[in-house]
Amino acid sequence: MVAIYSETVRSWKMLLIMFPAFISMAIGIGASYMVGENVTPLLIIFPPVMVIVLDLMQLSIEVDEETLKIRSTLGLLARKTIRLNEIKLVKISKGWMSCSGMIHYTYPGKACVLIERTKGWSISFTTNRPEELAEALRTLGVPVVGGSP
């Protein structure tokens, strides 16, 4: 399918917040190794923590003719596909903390999108281009409240 709308929302702040933790963990592992401590548990935990943080650094939003897809960088933790015919209503609110669904993907951004589904849990996520997303969804026949300039 050809994407009608595509956007990537990034959170560099998460990397800036986690960078000191990564450095501290690396120094701690090195220091523990130098004094002869067993560093195996630390070496087992360190890579998955890094992968999780890197995975959550960005969110991709894509709308095609049949679905709305939400994915994190690697698609390990945040991965959701919503069929457009399952959407009851889309509410777009100003401010990235202005809504929350049962499943919520929050990154600093311009607006929050809440998707109410006919079956299943509501889903919300952040967007920096609410007008374009609203227009793409309206074009596909999805009822949208808000998102207009």
C-alpha cells in the first residue's frame, strides 16, 4: 500500500536523559571488572536496556488506504496497526499531553490524537502535523474532531 500520510516523531530528550545513565553503567561495569567482581549480570542487563531506550526514541505514524500504523524505531515495544473501518472517532487536541487512551504513545509534540475504536481499546499518540493527519483521515472517510487551523 502507498502511504497517504507519514510522519516521524522523535524524542532526543530521552537520549540526553539516558546518556549519563549509559556512561555510569559502562564506568560501573569497568570498575567492577577491574577489582575482580563478577560483571556477568551487568553485561546481560546493559544491552537490553540500551535497545529499549533506543527503540523508544522515535515513533513512526503512517496512514494508507486501509490502516493507520504506529511503530517505534525497531518496532519492539510500540507496534500497533489499526484498520480504518474500526475507527469510531478521531479527536485531535492541542498539546501533546492533552489526551490519553488505554494505549498511549507520548512524545513531546504539537498535538495529541485520540482514536476511539468500535472494538478494542482506545489509542492515543503525539503528532507534530495535526492538520495534515486530520485531512488525510477525513479524505479516507474517518470522522475527525479537531485538527483544523
